Amino acid sequence: MEPNKKYTEKEMNPLHSLEDWEEDILVRYPENEAPGKAKEEYRNYDNPERDTVREFYRLNHKYQTYDFVREKEKEFLKFDKKEMPVWSALEYLNTLIDDSDPDIDLDQLQHLLQTSEAIRADGHPDWFVLTGFLHDMGKVLCLFGEPQWAVVGDTFPVGCQFSDRIVYPEFFKDNPDSYNQQFNTKYGVYEPNCGLRNVHMSWGHDEYLYHMVKDYLPEPALYMIRYHSFYAQHRESAYEHLMDDHDREMFQWVKKFNPYDLYSKNPKPPVVAELKPYYQELIAKYLPATLKM
Ligand SMILES: [Fe+2]
Ligand SMILES: [Fe+2]
């Protein structure tokens, strides 16, 4: 795939590794902390990685405009880039090269397996286990030459006012939508409580994977996939005014899923070869032999 020429290399890859974003969320939302509120010390947390994460959000908040999202939807929801079996897609995802420390960091497939194995250990239905296993597959966007800030990062609605409960809200001052009267009011282009299905979210791996699998999985699974990075809502309740009753019901599942994503990281890597037959069967039960990406 042609590399994206619109941005400089520094703008494309502000993070050393995609994991840096997820590790940073753990600092913001530590395990066993009171829910609904980001840790107070988060903003003062001092770490050299912090600067790269800040820069990552600066770019994310600057470039994720309503028009940018609509462009990406047009470009990627045609699913004309690749077609492969799920397992191959996840192996492909694992070719994401980063300079994170291989001794302490799990690769993408291991993160997915730890998430899904923790769900399985708690006795949840098999489609929930499968959701844990698939939830980050949309990160293949990175291999299609997309900038990191258009693949990972907290997601949020575009086309209406950016909430100050989104992480690093001050960076939205660089987003042209903040000055566009069509987009900068509470509801923007939307109606009160119109339901999230009518709302365009910032572009990334969540939205992309949702569209890839939306015909095959039960609805709670689709909500978990589509909104797992929407921390401003599932942790901060900042967008109640766009949600309808159905969203509220389904967000119970998004909230149930989040701890498995964040807190299942175990230094002991899962043995992929041992688990593969179970997951191959599970994939075959719900999904077609190949998926279009
Ligand atoms: Fe994710
Ligand atoms: Fe994840």
C-alpha cells in the first residue's frame, strides 16, 4: 500500500508503539479505582512516554474532523483492500513492527487471547469470548499506511461540540470544527437523543471492525467492538444527550467488556498453539471463511 503522504513521518507515528496508548489508559483508569472518574494524578504523571502520548492526542484532536471521518468512512468501508481468514488477519496484525520491549510487552495476538481467555474463564457466552478475541483486529488499518492517531486513541463523536471530558480537551482548539457553527454546538448536526447509530465517531479501529463484522455477531458484541475506546461515554458519561434508551441498555455490555480489555494483561503470555484449535472453531461458528478488509 502507498504510504500516506499527507503527513510527516513524525505526524504519522508519534508513539513508539501502539501499546503506549493503551498503557497510558491504564494510568488514567487504574484497576480498582472508583469508576466514573479518571485518576486525579493522571495529568501530573511523569514519564518520558507521556510526551509521546500527549503529542499523539494533539494530532488526534487536531485532525479528527467531521470531514476527515467522512473521508475515511468512504475510503475504508468499501472493504476493497484485502480479503483473508480471521486467523491470518491476526497474524498479519502481529507483523506490526514497533520498538516496544519484546520481553515485557505482549504482541497483538497475545493481548487478544488474554482478553478472550479472561472472558472465557468467567463463564461468559462464546460470542462474548469471540468478541474479546477480535476486538482489536481493526488495527490492521496501521498496515494499510494509516497514521497511528487514525487507528487507536480514545474515540468521540464528531459533528458536534467536543466534550471537555475527552482526554486532553485543550487540543481541540487546533481542530477547525471547533470554530464551525455547524459542528460546535451541543448537538451539532444531530438531534437530541438520536441514538449513537446516527452519530459519526472519530475514525479508528473500533468503527472499522464494527462494519467488518456487523452482519455476523449479536448486538451486544457489536456495541462492545464499536465503542470500546469511547471512554468519554463508557467511563465519563459525557454524551448521554446523544444516546437513546437502546444505547443505554447496550452500554451495560460495553462497560462489562472494558475491564477485560484493560486489566487482563498478565506477564505470562498465552500459548497460542494450544489455544488455536478452540478459536478456529469459534471463528468458524460465527464468521465466514474470509473477511473483506
Ligand atoms: Fe482496542
Ligand atoms: Fe484491546
